[in-house]
Amino acid sequence: MAGKIRGRHAAVALALTGAVLGTSSLSGGLLAQGAQSANKRLARATLVNAAGQAVGSVRFERRGKSRALRVSVSARRLSPGFHGFHVHAVGTCEGPSFMSAGPHLNPAGSGHPAHAGDMPPLLVMSGGTAEASFKIDRFSLAALRDADGSAVMIHALADNHANIPTERYDPDPDATTLATGDAGARAACGPVR
């Protein structure tokens, strides 16, 4: 009889183990599915400078039914003042120049500052840090993750957003100004993931 009880306990223990493992697999599957669905609503970029040092992060998040994305940026080790802040068309950041990231994201072929990737300027405080959060509906997470990806760029100078003084250019603004807003060198870059 003791052998039968042990056998029954062993069978119950095996059944419980199977149920726990099955639940664990199910939970793992649900967790993976949840992470996958969260990734459809969230993208991130880690910003590095020309020396390859991490200097910040950017987060793109779609909340609720809104088509707009919440953009949050936190950066450090930058020069104080306003900086051009854009999404560039290619998800590659090869330093030190970051030219591998291509031009501003601009699928419609619009002029500056109507490029899809033109975002509000980033104001860096006297200590070299910046924090900003805003909503934008110029691009989607799918556009950020297209075949060649995209990258977030912080430029060395302020972006003029097409506020071009006529006395500076005679007779017309040059191609660099029209393409980049005179934002200067590419100071920090991060591929969007």
C-alpha cells in the first residue's frame, strides 16, 4: 500500500510539475507577445558622440489610439545653446562625421523645415545637459523602421528652420542652408531600434 501511495504522490507531483511548466511556458509566451506588441508602440535610440561615447537617449512612443508619437530626449556632454535635432533617413551612425545617416527623413521631398524628420530645436543648458518631451505626427514608428532604418541626430549648431536673413544670402540661400537649416556638423547620432 505504501508503494501505491508513493506512486500516486509521484503521479500527482509529475502532473503538478507539468502544469507549472506548461503555465510557465504559457507565461513566457504571453510575456514575449507583450514585449513584441510593446515594441510595435515603442522605439529607442542611444546617442553617441564623435568619440563613440554615449551622450544620451531618445524614446519614441505611440500611446492609445493617437497617431502622434511622444518623443522624449535626455542628453549630456553637449555644448550649451540651441542645437538642430532631427531624424535622418538611414539607421547607420558611423563616426566621427555620422554622414552615413544620410539626409533628414523626407519621404515627401519637402523643403526645410517641412522635412518629416525636422523636430523642435534642442536647448542644452549651461551644464551640458538637455531634457525635452513633445508630441509629433510627422512620421510613424513604421517609417522610423523602414528598410534602411533611421537615426536621430543632434547637430552642433542651431537650426534656422528656414528663417533665413535675406542680407546673408545674395541672391538666394545655398543648398546647404535649404537642406539642413545651417545646423552645422553632426555632433551626436543614434540608430533607431
